[in-house]
Amino acid sequence: MAAAAGLSSASTAAEIAAHMETLRSETNVAGMARYGIRTDTALGISNPDMRKIARLVGRDHARAMGLWRTGIREARMLALYTAEPGHLTADEARRWAADFASWEIVDAAADLFVEARLEAVLVPEFAADEREFVRRAAFAMIAGAAVHLKREPDAALLAWLPLIERHAGDGRNFVKKAVNWALRNIGKRSMACHAPALALAERLAACDDRTARWIGKDAARELSDEKTLARVRQKT
């Protein structure tokens, strides 16, 4: 599909965006909307096809910046797939965060920000931000770091628990789900992380606040499950 279009590492942002326009699928756009994806700039290109394009064109940081500036949903996803983590700066991440408007863009960006090792700077900053999708990015970064930063000391992940507790009352859908996700992932990282995360989950489950109670009950349910515990013990 993409190979026939002649895309390569030499392709420009404009050439890639023009090729993407030829792949538009209104059926896929409608399907994305059913999953809560913002589709006003979407072309309806599937993620497997996006990954194929990313492999063809390779990483190019300057070009990724150009792809992001197009405003096209798929071009922005491709920007996240092909940016160079070692070159990404906190200021560039902040500029991208100012455009966040859909959860799947946020989650892909969070993975990139963690790969670029910007989480220590950006997590507290983004968590303090009142914009829903920027705050989601903070907790998506924590969730990703708990899984991907395998050499990071457990203590570094446990240090985020007070931040999770502080924002557990944010009832906005995309924030509360990310807070819950972060708590569960920390708890599943290792046995050293499991007990403190479960303790926080149980404390939140007993809260008067409805959102915090939902986050706590859901996390406690998973972290108390015998199959989850067996997997955590095996990892440890």
C-alpha cells in the first residue's frame, strides 16, 4: 500500500501528508468516533497502516515537527512514531501538549515523552495543568513509565503515588481513567510496588468522593486478583 506510493526516508512532510490524504476512509473515521477519538481532522487510516508508513519513512525529527504542524490526526500520530526521542526537548513536548484534543494522540505522545526521559520534568507540570488532555498526559506517562522503564528503581515509581492521590478526585473522563491506569500499572510493576499501590487503592475506595472511590475500587479489584498477583510474583 504505502510502498507503492514511493514513500521513503527522503519523503518530506508535505509528500507524506499528501499520500495520507489518498488513504482517506470515511467508514474508518466513523468507527474511530465510536471509540471517542476526535475525528474532525482524521483521515481514517488504521494504526497498522500508520506503522507501515512509519517504517518506510523512518525517524526524522525535523520532519516530525512538520507533520505535527499539518494538524491532520494521522500526520500527528506519524510525527509521534517518527520523532527522535534523543532530540525531543521539553519545550517541544509542551508545544505539542498545547494541541492535545484526543486521548489516542495523548497516549502515543506520553510513550514518546517517557522514551525521551522527560517524565521527571513533565509529569508534575502536566498534572498541575487544568486542561483535561494535558493532565491525562501526566498520568499516561506514569502508566507508561511503570511498564517501560524496567531499569528505573521502584522507588521512582512509588514517588508518583501522592500525585495520583492528589488528582483522584478529578471527575473528567479522560483524566480519571488515566489516574486509574497509572495506579494499576504501578501496582503490577513488582511486589515492592504492589503493596503501596494496593494500600492507596483501598484508601481511595473508602473515600466519600465518587470519582476517587471508583478509581480505588477498580484498581483494588485488579490488584487483589489472584491471577494479577501471580503475574506480579513471577515478574519479581
